[in-house]
Amino acid sequence: MSRLPDDLAARLRFLARVVDRECKHLSQTDARLFAEPFTAQRASALDDDPTQAERVEAFVSRFARLQDTLGDKLLTSLLRAIGETPGAAIDNLDRAERLGWLPSADEWLAARQLRNRMVHEYVEDPAVLADALQTGHTLVPMLLQAAERMLGELRGRSWL
């Protein structure tokens, strides 16, 4: 077990707690929203169904938040902890893939583009929203797996 600087160790413990909570929240929202397929018809009815509209907003927000926390915060801190110098996002993602923390940097980037589509385009076209949400739903396991692998790395090094 290598000794980390106190500030980095505290940051990693904090981020681990945040990621754990975000995974739990995303999983719960995902299960509720996708108990049945999300169709363009369901998307068209959101204005008249505030409960579903709130679930959509929660899913999009939680999907984006977990991806941001993992990719922008935990990954860079974890790279620092193992003695690497974080670089551009794509370089960090490639490194995380090589280390086995991400299944695929390309899949991660596709999820990032999807996140942007869910956030910005859905208001105008229910079919785009439905497609984006269903695709996001299929990517939730990848996010959860990446979270577990990074947290597993922390546990394996006795940093948690």
C-alpha cells in the first residue's frame, strides 16, 4: 500500500462516496423510467405527465452527473494517485481503457455525445428524445461497470 498525500487521499474518499451515491440514484431512476420501453409516444405525453417528465429529467441529470464525476473528477484523481499526469480527456480515457477501468474509450465518448443530445435536442423532437433515452438506458451498465472498476482499484490499493 503506497501512501498518498492527505489531500489526494481525502479527495479520493470523497469522490468514492459521491460515485457510490450517484450510481445508486441513477440505477433507481433507470429502473423506474424503463420499467417499460421509452417510446416517442411516451415522450410526446411528457407535457401532460409531470411524474414521467420529472423521471426523464432525473435520468438525464443523473446520467450526465455520473459520467462527469467519473470521467472528469475520479479518473483524473485516480491517475494522479497511481503516479500518472492526467492529460486531455481522450488521453485519460484511453489510459483508463488500457488499465481496465473502462470497457471502451470510444463507447465512453459516444455516451458523452448522447448525453449532450439528451440535454439539448429532446424538447423539439419526441422521437429523438425516445431514441436518446433508450440508448442511454443501454449505456447505464457501462457507467456502473466503470464506476465499480475504479472504486475496485481504490479498494484494491487500500485507499478506501
